[in-house]
Amino acid sequence: MRTVTRIGALVAVLLLVVGVSNSQAQAVIEVGPRAGFDVGGDIEELFIGADGRIGLASLPVLINPAFDFYFTEENLTVFQISGNALYEFGVDNQAFTPYAGAGIGFTRVSFDTEFEGFGFDSSSTETGINIIGGAEFETGSLKPYVQAQITLGDVDLFTIGGGLLFGVGGN
């Protein structure tokens, strides 16, 4: 059941990223993998995930859906689905573009155990506020990035990570 939940969450994020209409010439869509570590929050584990950046000419910010899966102990499953808005600072024609943003993160925590032949499980979904800062590096068609993210809520996270973005949909 946990695998189905993980796959369903990943598919939902990818559909959100790709589901934006490509018929609008002013839409720019980038997606890619990401990885990092929760260095000072409640989880303190490695994560992998997916990141999306959707730029629309009518918005001054990038829409940033993201999914992170944390490598935790055997009986514990943790993942976060986020929706953020990122503002790129006007550093044009440079090697990198700094950005900052905020959003909302939904962190799902599930615990499964067995005691004397009986299975027990518990799960909850917690909502938190995300605060993000980072930089994208201009290297051609692929854009590596690094960022720090703080999630404040019932499950606090302080992650340092990075990823690689590439354009989709003929941008």
C-alpha cells in the first residue's frame, strides 16, 4: 500500500507539472530530479525527488511544484509534496540567477510495525509553510541549481539540496 501511495503522489506532481497548457507560447516549463539532506529538522535524512518550474508571462513568479521522498528507517515512510512561488532576482547575463520564494508543503508521515503477530500502523499529513532561497546556474539547456528550504509546521524541515532542470514541451 505504501508503494501505491508513493507512486500516486509522484504521478500527481508530474501531471501538475506537465498539465499546464503547452499551447500558450509564453509558458516555460522545466522539470528534473533533485536530492538533498534534512540537516536540522525533524527527519535528518537523505531525500530524492522531482522539481518543476512553470513560468507564465502573466505572473512575476515561477510556479514550483515539488516532491521529496525521504530515506528513513524501515518502518517509517516520509514524503513531502510542495507548491511554491519563486521570485528570480534580476541578475541578467550572469553565470547564475538567485531566487527566493515561499509556499506550502504537505508532509506525509506513516509508521508501520508488527508486535506479536499483530500489525499496527499510523499516519498523518501535516501542513507547513516553506521558505526557499537558492540559485540556478546557466549552463546551456540543462540548469543545475542549489537551494535551502525551511518548512515550519508540525514537521519542521531544514533541507539543503540541489537538482538539474531541463525544458519540456518545446520551450
